[in-house]
Amino acid sequence: MKIKDRIYIKEWLSLKPYKIHTTTDTYYLKLCNDVKKAIMSNVSVIVLFRYLGMRETHILCCFLTSYFEDLISKTNIWNAFVKKHTEMYGKQLPFYDLEDYYEEEINHQDACFLIWYFLNTTNDYEIISPFNEFITLLAEEVMKVFEEAWDYAPENSQLKTYYQLDEDEENFYIARNLVEKILFETYLFYPDTYFRLLDKEAQIIEDAEYNNTYNKVALLTENRDTTTHTIHTCLLSLKGSEWASEILGNDHPVSEHYKEITTKVVGFFLYKGQDERYVCLEHVASGKHFNLLKYSFDEAAKLIEIDTIVYIGLVRWRNDWWFSGTYFQEEYDDDLIQSEKKSLHQIAMVNFLDQNREERIAPIIENQHRVFKEMNGDSIIAFMPANEIDGFIKRFNNQLNLAILADQEEKEVDQKLMELPQNDNPISTKIDESEDPGLVFFNINSGVEIVYWVNSAFPLPENYFYDPDESEQDTIALITSDEISKELALYCVENFKDDLPLFKNDDTWKSYLRDFDFLLRFWKKHQYHAKYEITLSD
């Protein structure tokens, strides 16, 4: 291998939670170059280069070698994924025959899966099948290198320390630091969450320069902190705190605390006073009170005047609220207060604190579900031109309001029906070819959902937009888009898979049905967890 074609230590360390190389990194760097040599020697590398340039190929080699190092060093990254996948699906991995699979050892199936995963997280333009022959052949070459090194490779004892915590650890910032390491400095999530963080940071910098914004560092800090608490990985659609719990293992006392860590609450608060332990804050939008742990907040001494407006982020860890993210003060501004109180987004941000929320909203959701079906011929999906969707939603809201009045036994409901505005744009049964296709779906987990340009995924008589020639591309878009809910994708597949050209004509997509939930989590990492944003008054 020519010197200029080698993988260097800087590339290798880019996938590590440390930047100064250890005594074993020289060994693994050599192994990494052996992996590259093995890949380059196989004719299938020509197909690989359809998706990756040389720089990305270097990262792939580092990525695969890091998997090997992980197993040798017992850092429990890969094994945590295998264990969690087994817990969820009853098998170690998706896609492959696992008859000859050995946990906590290197496997050909692991190498195949990792190549598939890397390609599909770094490539935005094409879905690459895990059954492609070039993946199998390249994995075989990689495994030859690993099998030869398995009995002699040194353990990276320093690497293991980055994924450990004291059993009595109470400090939120140390706990959060582990989550950041997992999401942004660990090989398994490097092509996923780390790349997404880089893309977002590049956009923030570009926007800041365009708008002549001088608080660029604060924006980057807030974004990294919020991302740490909210981003879901492509693998199993878990958050960083959930992965921290899995990697530490159930026997670690802190593991349970990671499972209980809350989502981040960020926004405007009113300062209400402080004592030796807590700073008392009132969330402006919801009126809920928070006791912020004073130890976590260096700016507490600067808060003097009651009802000072502060912008701050809070996370509950081990039953205390800790400061997390950025902070600044504002003078009292009644306009800002009133605006926040009307913000449905800000009010919904603290919905999770309502312990009885699920029980309280269940009858509301059921009522909406019933009204939607009653006005839509007992169906939870309606197809129409895009310009008729607003009218449909208005009619639904009108019917919903009447149902609420009826449930409250209000008088003169018939008169109120006459007084409600009528829909001036009824749904047409004829199609204007110039109209964009759209649909309205009642999602039992998140409410009314409006989607455009996927109508040909639904071969129903009442769907006048259905076109068999466009069905495959619409079905793929529906299933893979992170902008569309998993519930709509499941509704499509569960009801129409036997009639859809995608599953009738393509054996690969038909085989995906065996691991469909895994793939929905992979493609819809955030939408997979969409929930109702109903705000309840006390």
C-alpha cells in the first residue's frame, strides 16, 4: 500500500472518545490498514465506490476495526446492541441467518450488518439492501483479517474506562458526559448521530454568518445539549440515555437512573426566589413550578429581583432538576409573558410531568377517533386533492365541537349545527390532474396527520389518485420518510401488502417484512415516537 493511501492515526482517533493515542492504537491502526488492503483487493470494492469515496472508505475501515477492538476490549458497545435487539425481537440481528452466530465473538453476520448500516446512514440517496452480494464478499475479506488477529489482539484498557461510571455516581454532568461520548464519540453511532450533529452545526454556523449573529458559540452549545437529550439513533430508535443504561448493564446501580432521566425542558421562566438548596422557577407558559438544584447553577447569585424573566434549560436527574444548556436574563416584559402563555409548543413541553396524562387523554382521543370515522364512512383515512384538505379539517373540527357539546348535554345542539359555518369546498369525487394528491389520516397515537404525494401506496377504490405505475415509489417514500408516522406506514403494509406492487414484485422488499419494525425504527427514528400534543387544563 502506498504511503499516501494509508489510513493515519488522526482518522483512527476520530472515532474515539479521546484524542491522544494510547499504547494499543498503533496496533489497531495497522489492523485498520490491513482491513483496507483486504477490501481493496476484492473486486467488489468497485460497487462499494458507487456509494463511498476514499475518505469515507477509510472511515468505514476504522469503523469495522473499532467493532473488533470493542469486542476485544469488552467495552460492551456492540454487545449492548445485540442484547437489546435480542430482547426486542428474539434474535441477535435483523436480516441474516443466525444459525452459526456466537455472541461476544466476531461474526460474519456482524460484519455484513455493520457495512449495511454504515452505507445506509452515510448515503441519503439510495436504500442499499443488506442482501447485496458485494456486502457479503467484502465482509468475508474483513473477517479473514479479524480471525487471524483474534487470539493475539491487545485489549485497549483505557478505552473501557470511558464507558464506565462509579456505582454511586450522582453528578448529572458526569452522567450527561457519558451520553455525549456514546452519541458523538463512539464508533457505532459515528456515521449516524455524530454526522447529524455535524450537519446541524454547519447549518447553525452558516445561518449565524448570514444573519451576522454574534452568539454563535451559545447557539452551538444549546444545540449540542438539546441534541444530547432528544436525538434518537437509527439503531432501534433509542435515545443516548437509553444506550447509556444498556451499556452500563442492568446490574449497574446508575443504569436505572438513565432510564428515568427526563426530556429537557427549555424556555422562559419567572424567578420566584431561592434558599440554600434550590432556585425556585415558574414555567411561564404552563405555570408549573420547578426547584432548580442550586449546586448546578453558577448564576444563582445574580438573581435578585422576583419575577425576573430567565431563559434556561432544565433536566431532572435522580429526582432533582439540573441546569443544562444555555441561560440568559430578560427584563420583565408583559408582551413576552402573554405570548408564552399562548404558545402550545411551550405548554406541551411539560406535558410529560402530568402523571395521569395517558388516562386523562384516552377518552379525548377515542372521541376524536369516533368523530373522524363517523364523518368519513367508518374509515380512518381520507384521500383528496391537496386544496380540499383545509375544508375537510374544518368540517372535522366542527363535528368534534358538536360532539363535545353533545357529551356535555348542552341544549339546542341542532341550532348550533345550523349556526356553524358550512364547508365551502366539499371533497370532490373527480380528479383534476393539476391537483396535488393528499390524504388525511387519523393517527391514534398523534392525532390527525396530513401527508402529500404518497396516495399510490393505498390501492383503495375511494382513492382516486391511486396509480399502479407510481405505487412502488410512493410506498417506499411512505415507509422510509422520517416525516411520516410509523402508524401510517403500518396501516398501509398491514392492510395492503398483498396488493402492493412493491411487495409482489420485489423479493427484497418482501423479505423486509420479517424485520419491519426494526426498519421503521431505522428510517423513522424520531417519528416512531410521535405522540399526541393535547394540553389539559387542571
